[in-house]
Amino acid sequence: MKELVEIMAKSLVNNPSAVVVEEETTGTTTVLRLHVAPEDMGKVIGKQGRIAKAIRVVLKAVATRENVKVVVEIV
């Protein structure tokens, strides 16, 4: 799942080398922290958070198949 977030974020931003995804797993919950350059933050979040919601929906679908819970934090 970490790679999926990284691929999606890199395709959205102007500075793909600044994209970093940290993964922290506790039991059945996985927290993914997405770090991007400050100037690319708006592109990852989108208008009214639509792109961020879309990223979370895709990850929720993947997580459901694997019976885990995924939380995406954009930092």
C-alpha cells in the first residue's frame, strides 16, 4: 500500500523527488504518512479535499481486501 500512495502522489506533484511515505503498523491498523513539498501540498489535497478523499477511497478498497484498516495522513 505504501508503494501505491507513493505512485499516486508522485504523479500529482511537480517535485516527485520530495515525496516520502512513512508506514507504521500497529496490529491491524496501518498509518501512512505522506510528506510532499510545501508548494505541492495543494495539489495532493485538491479543491475541498477531493483528491485526498479519492486517495483514501482507493486505499480503503485495497485494505478491505486484506482485512486491515488504513489511515492516510498528509503532512
